[in-house]
Amino acid sequence: MAAPVRRRGTAAVVGALGMTLALAACGVGGSSGSSASGAGGSANNDPACAAYKEYGSFSGKTVNVFTSILAPEDAQHKKSYEEFEKCTGIKIKYEGSSDFEAALKVRTAGGNAPDLAYIPQPGLLGTLVKQGVVKAAPKSVEEKVDKNWTPDWKKYGTVDGKFYAAPLGASVKSLVWYSPSYFKANSLTVPETWADMLKLSDTIAAKGIKPWCAGFQSGAASGWPGTDWIEDVLLRTGGAEVYDKWVSHEIPFNDPQVVAAFDKVGEILKSEKYVNGGYGNVKTINTVRFQDGGLTIPKAQCALHRMASFYAAQWDKSLKIDKDGDIFAFYLPAIDPSSDAKKKPVLGAGEFVAAFSDKPEVQAFQSYLASPEWANAKAKLGGWASANKGLKVENVADPIQKLSVELLQDPNATFRFDGSDMMPAAVGSGTFWTAMVNFINGQSTQQVTGAVEASWPKS
């Protein structure tokens, strides 16, 4: 699952965007109502606004954005819009909600939809499209997506062959957090294969420390971190083809290949020798908050924590997050290097920009968010990554996000979106979560996978 609510171009353009904090207001002028293709010309004659000419000029217009991205991440989103606002005259009204999915459904059903929403689940996007409330993406957006993203990413914003929503940000889930300083002090090396990782776990366990730590507690969403474990392992054992069939239910949830992935995860998460470092026995995984899962690593009570790139926000600000620092992450290695060497499996997630209005100012902002210029400007502010191919790694502000972008842009990578976010809600954000809690509490693989299969909607 994507994190529960927490949460592109020429050099001249990128340079102009990088000046966001230093520039004075552009003094937007001109008439309102010009199209996203720039029919109304640039907002004014300020050279700093030349990069925004294609988006048009809109005096006094507002675009409402609804999202699950909350403080502190929301501050950087708002800052990244400032230059666009100054140079087009459009005011972006940003609204975050801790109950995003439910609230969005209520608002769309009640005729009170926002102009735009950042939707983290392709499954939810599909549901809203079939309700007839989402507008198809304009040509300017689709052209940018065709140029700047892989076909897989476009596919996640496409429903029944029609393109609706451009990708926004991205997170990489195939990561294991660790302490480089602890590794150095104990002569440990980052593993390159799954077998190496298990040997490393044994070495750390021999030192009297349970090497792995985890937390599945997340209120009504408890269990979701476990779904990421299963998805990551199945992508490595079964490959992309099996993964895709599992997500779309072309094979049952309790298919032998899925059962094998659960058992492989259980070799770590259900091992009293391996978990739960700093917290207790295996069952404490279900009582430890997901936000706290890896926080025993700096205390040398745990050494390894499999969690997505967005977990960077949970570490104490005094810690240095870098490959030679207090905390960093390594790529969750392949299980069979001979088959995975050329197609590196990468599990991830992200948001998609869905429009509930086709007003020109809304389409203009949609188009801007799909651009490499915005991606580069946003990345410079830190704590964010994108799969936009126009994003330059040197513009990514922090090391963990640079690692994420490198994995997302790796030509040998086989990227797949979080499976539970694409499954029917009754499963992906329901019985699958519950299954992971039950799995940790001692139920067998056959019990939990069979229960999820029995819950899969019949139509």
C-alpha cells in the first residue's frame, strides 16, 4: 500500500524555476480565460515568467487541489507552486485531509468535487472514472506524459484505454534501512543478493541483536507494511508476469507461487531469531506503530528495516541520512541473481493528478505538474522524487531521494506499482491488511491466503 496519509526541459527554464525564493512577484496581468496551450500569451513581460508562457494568463482564477499529503510535506508542495501562481495569476488553494479517500468519495458523490485531486491508488482512480466524475486529461498533459514517463506509469493513470491522470510524485519501496556507521564499526557490508542478506542477518544475530525490526500497527490500516513485503518478494520470485496476474486476479490469491512468497517473507518476519529488534518477539510487530518500526536502528538494537523511501521523514532530524552517515538505505536485493540481473525488480508507489473540472486554468495547472520543469523545481526543495524522465538527478536535494530516482531511472529496472493499491478495495485495503496481521499472529500461510482469496469480489 502507499503510505497511509502522511503524505521536468531546458537549462534556462530550470534555472528560472530555481530562482523561486529570490524573485519578486511577477505582477500578473492580461485577461483571464486563456487556454493551457498558451493562447493568451505570457502573463506579463517579466523575463522570469517567460518559462510560463505556454500556460496562459489568468487574472483572479483559483484552482482547488485536494490531497492526502499533509504537514510537513505540504509546505514544499505549496512552495513549488509559487512561481506558477505569480506568472499565470492562478491561485492554488491546497487542502490536505487525513481521511482523503473517504472524503473524496463523499465530495464527488455530493457534487462538491475539488478541481484536482492527487490520488495515490490507481484502483480508486478507476472507481471514480467509472462513476463519471473524472475528466479525461487534456492533450497538453498527455503529450508531456508520453514524453516524460514510461508506458507503465501512463498505464496506471489510464482506465479502459482512456488517459485520465498524469503521475506526480513517486516513492520506492524496495529499500532496506540500515546504519552505515554501525556497519562500518562492525565490519559489515551491504548485501548484494538475498542469500547475502540472510548471512548478514545471521552474523548480526550472533552479536546478540535481533537484526530485523518492523511495525505493522496503523489504526484501521494495520497490516499494510506487510503487504509491501509480500509484493516485493513475489516480484522477485515470480517476476513481473506472475505479479501482474496476481494483482488482476488472473491467478488466485492463494496460488502456489503466492504461497511461496508468503513463506519466504515468513523466513524473516516470523523468525524469533531475526525479529523484532528493540521491541520484543515476533508478535510485537503488530503492536509497534509503522512510524516507529525502524527507530531502534540508531540505538543499535536493530540493524535492518524494510520500508519505503518516504520513511526518511520518520528519522530524528539530528541524524545524518547518507551513505556514510547515521542512516541510509540499500536496494532490497534479488533472490535469484541469475534471473534478476538484467531486470531489476523495483516496487513503488506514487500519486496521480485527477481532474474533476476541465476549466482552462485547471488544465493549465495539470500541464505544469506534468512538466520536467516542475519536477526539477520540486526536487530541489528536498524530500521528494519522481519517475519523470526529465528529472535530473543532480537537482534532487537529498541522498535517499537521489537513490530512489536512480532506481526509478535505471534502464535495467522492472518497476511495478504497489499491488494492494490496484486490487479491489475490499481486498487491497481490507482483507490483505488483516491477513498480514493474522500471519504475524501465527496463522499459517494457507489460512491467510485462503481467506483473502475467499474475500475477492465476484464481480
